[in-house]
Amino acid sequence: MIEFDKVLAKAEEYKADISAFLRDMIRIPSESCNEEKVILRIKEEMEKVGFDKIEIDEMGNILGYIGSGEHLIAIDAHIDTVGIGDQSLWEYDPYQGYEDEEIIIGRGASDQEGGMASMVYAAKIIKDLDLEDDYTLLITGTVQEEDCDGLCWHYLIEEKGIRPEFVVITEPSSCNIYRGHRGRMEIKVTTHGVSCHGSAPERGDNAIFKMAPILNELKELHPKLTPHQFLGKGSLTVSEIFYSSPSRCAVADGCSISVDRRLTAGESWQFALEQIRELPAVKAAEAEVEMYEYQRPSYSGFVYPMDAYFPTWLIEEEHPLCQCTVETYKQLFKEEALVDKWTFSTNGVSIMGRHGIPCIGFGPGHEDQAHAPDEKTWKSELVKAAALYAALPKLYVEKYAEEMPEQTDNLV
């Protein structure tokens, strides 16, 4: 039997330790493909709290294990962050940050090194309160999510054969329970022209001018994309533009744009590509429409190419994993949980979206803090998250493991 009051009290006892660990991680710049130093800091904390086994894999992810039971359960946090952008928009230094009795400010506070801090101390609570059972808990600090969400878990599943019964995603959820989100893909649209001297542009064929009507039609397409009552509608925005030209005094012979396409239920990557290919301006310009491929080396120099397609996923609210998380929440906090979804995407795109391993979301911090100046998280949420991560595995084994389906349906 789990004494939930003791779990929550122990999490509160570790609030200062969780906060100090988080601030240490924030102090270490850890943008995608530059996470090595923060990975080593996490390893140090895992050793301090008494993990049974710690590994750093070829890609650079850190894997910490508690126990050796039959049921493999994973809790995941990506530990890379985005950059700081325009530092003049920050009141506080992005890495030195700020702390008071309630909040911690700094890059990665919500997105999502706060989840990592709570996970590590959940393992400490499990050890302290003898919450181990017939499960092996895998705590993963994963890399390159901000660059290519799900790449790390696609590698863990495909190459290392790690296939948990479920994964808790600790992205910021305001300590609500999230059961899915839209997917996304990265699309490249290219027009071609013929260069000539800029003093006589009629001699050439301007690729930038060819792109102009395509941009307008993409803008008009956005509000017409597929709706979904729970996940929200599909969306698109043009995020980058590139050109090729012999000089500033020449007609451009090439132009490309990047499209950030968010996919809701019922939208496949093939559908999204064809939707753009069928635009009149795309046809008139004979533009190329293709999906990007991600090939950037990790900090360890490891390259694991993957198409820039990140599938939508959604599990039913009645799924045993969702119900187990809801019960854990209620037992700990003596209130009903809000079950909802993320607006952004997470490593769940690979775990559930590609591989059908059920995921549930519960994390400290707020979604609107992600990638924002003066990014902050709340100490009370760090404590709540640590308590839930500590109690959930044992409750699952005691009550819900036998109810898990052999295959979890992706409701999209």
C-alpha cells in the first residue's frame, strides 16, 4: 500500500534540493547538440541520490535505472533547450536566472529541465519510502528534442530495443494530465528561376517573384485546415525564407521557404504535402514541395537521420494509463485532475505516434513559458511532479498493469 501523504511530504522535504539541482542545470547552456555538460551534471545528481544503474548511450542520452522488476516503466525529459534570442527582452540573465520562495527563472526552467529535476528526486523518494515493486523504472534525459522531437526515442526503441510498457512525458503541463497532442512536419518549398543582371531584369526569371503568390496562398490555406474538437485544428506558418543569387545586383535564380505544418487528427504527411502541391501558384511556378530530413550530429558526433515528420497521437481518457495517473493525482492532492492536451509537440511523436507505446503527460511549468524570455517555473509544481512520479509506478503495478491492452489505439 502506498502512503500518499508520506510521498507528498517527502517531496516537499526535497523542494530545496530539487530547486538547487534545477538552477545548476539552468546555469549550463545546453542548446540542442551541445548538451554534454548538462548530461554530466545530471549523472552527478543521479549518483548522489542512489540510482542503481546509469548509462550514457552513443547518441548522448542519459539513462538512469531504479529497480529490476518485470514491468519496464519510463519517465522522460528532454534536457536540451532553445537559445535565448534577444537578450534585451530578458529582465534576468538567462543562465544565472532568479529565484525566490515561489519561482525559478532561467532558460529551461519550464521547458524542460524542471521535469528532469523532479524525476531524479522522485527516484530518491522511491528509495527513501521503499516504493520499489515489480517494476524497473527508467529515467531518461534525452537530447536534441528541440531540434527534432522524438529522434532520441526513435533511436532508443529501434537501435537499443528499449520498449517500456508506458512513458510519462514531463513537458510542462501546469501539473495537469495530458493524453495527446497534434503532430507536425517540416516542409520545404522551392522555386527556380534564371539569373541575369539586375539592370535588365526582363532578361531573367525571378524565383523570389514566383514565391510571392505561393506565400499568399499558404496564408489563405491556414484557416481552412482540418478542425478537431479536442486536439484543435491543423495549422501552418512560413518560418524561414532563403534565396540564391549571383549578387545583390542580379535576379534571384532560386528561392526556398520552410513551412511549419501542425497536423491534427486525420491529417497524414502525404496529405499535407499534396495539399501544398495542389495550390495553383505552386503548380504555376512548378515549385518543388518536399519534406526535410534531419541529419545534424549529436554532441557525441552521432548521426541518426530521420524524416522531419512527427506523428499526431492521442490515447483515450479511459485508457488504464490515463486512469492510473488520474487516481495517483487524486490520492496525492485530494482533488480532481484536469485531463487535457498540449498545443506543442513532444517526444511522444515517436514513442506513441510512431511506435504505439502509450504515453501520458504530466509536468511542472507552464506551456506558455516555453521559449519565452524570463522563462519561469513554480517550486510548488516541481514538488507535485516529484510526488506523482514517485507514486505512479507502484500504483500501476498494484492495480492497473493487468488491465493494460496488448495494443494501444492511436485515436487519430
